[in-house]
Amino acid sequence: MINALIDFFRHLFGGKKAIDNTPISSGALAYLNEQVDFYRSLNDEDKQLFVQRVGLFVNTTEICGRGIEVTDNDRVLVAASAIIPVWSFADWHYFNLQTVILLPGAFNEDYEHGKQDSLITGMVGTGFMKGKMLLSQPALHYGFANEKDKKNVGIHEFAHLIDMADGDCDGFPERMSKYAYFQPWIKFVEKKISDIHQKNSNINPYGGTNEQEFFAVTTEYFFERPQLLKKKHPQLYDELMAFYQQDMASINNDVKPRKQQPCPCGSGKKYKRCCLPKS
């Protein structure tokens, strides 16, 4: 496996290109407006700030592909995944990330896709993976397209980076909260993980793996289905609201465009005649 890792990164960075300093394109802006509910919920001033932060992230983080061509739309979704969780932290910088690598699909531990054991859609870590994030390109897009499954692999992996920002990946983001709250949080998480194992929870079972995955999985839930999380797990919702300093449930009703309203993509057509998902 070590040799496979070495070959993978030698192949990836052997022809490394300079980071593209091109500002966000009009097409990418339209895609952001179409695909990212969080962005649509912002007022005009905050939308401008969000776009500025997208541009800053893209210009300071290499986003490249292995076996695929990376598009402006890909870059927008990676940047949105990074910015959404730390929106209330204006000075937040992912100092523990230098490169995001997009792959054509789910992959295995040797970074191979299309294999029987290619089940991984996102990864961050240490050692060879220090400063790097791997994402399945289709899973990245699906995370923003599907509004019902409580999953978003981009947000999930950036939640791990937030957790790791204090030096430990332990399921408690100390840079966002006082250490005095660590023990109460861990005890609470132990109870919630027990509920998952006993099948008494609608939280993704992967969140029962350990405290780190519980934090990342419930972060996805918080930003994808905040009202449902608040209804089913009110204390968990309150804890995550305190971590992220965002009351997602209060703005969620204003996010979804109505069928008869003008389409947010700017086409001039009604939403139901333009970008409304067919499914």
C-alpha cells in the first residue's frame, strides 16, 4: 500500500500546475446560485462576501483532478463546502489543507476507482495525506443536488479539518468551543452513538463509528436537513448551532425557491419551467 501511495502522489504532483488566479466566472456564479441553497439564503451583501470567500479559497488552495478535468463548477462546490461550516468565522483559514484532489468516482484505500472495494467518497488524514483532501467528483455534486439524504461529502470532509485544527481529530472542535465543554459533549456523543448502535436513531449509521465520524456526519445533517435535526434531536441541534454559530433551521424555510417564482439561475423563466429537479 505504501508503494501505491508513493506512485499515486508522484503521478499527481509530477506535472503540477500553478494555481489559477482567474476570478469566479459568470457561469460558475450561476451554478453556485442554482446548486447551493446556503448561498441563495443570504442577502445581497452576504452573497458578495460569500463569492469573495469562494475566490479566496480557490486562489489559495490547489484543486486538481486525477483522471478527470476539473471545472469551475467543481471548484465552486469545493469552496462552498469549505465556507459553509465556517461562515460565522470570518477569519477562518484552513491552514491544514493545501490541495483538494478530485477523482472520477468512489475509491479504495489504494485510491483506485471502479474496483469492488471502491467505496470511499472522501478522505483527509495525516502522513502522506497531510494537507490533502480526496473527493469523489460525482459524490461532491450529488451532495448539493440531493436535499433529502442528510449527506454532503464535501461538508463532511471539511468538518474533519475543522475538528483537526486544534491538533487532534477527536470529534470536538476546540477552536470553535471552550475546552470546558469537552467532557459534557463527549458524554452526550457516547449516548447518541449508543442510540445509533441500538437502531434508535435516524442519524447515518456511519456516525456510530467513533466520535470523529459522529461529528462529521451530524455536521452534514445540520447543514442539509436542519429542521429535521432540530425536530428529531433538539439537544444535538443546539450543540451544533453553538459550535457553528449558525441557526440553520431558522433560515431553511427561505432557502427553497417556489415553483412559480423566477428561477434563481437568472433565465427569466419560472423555476418549475427551468431548474426545478425532475425527480
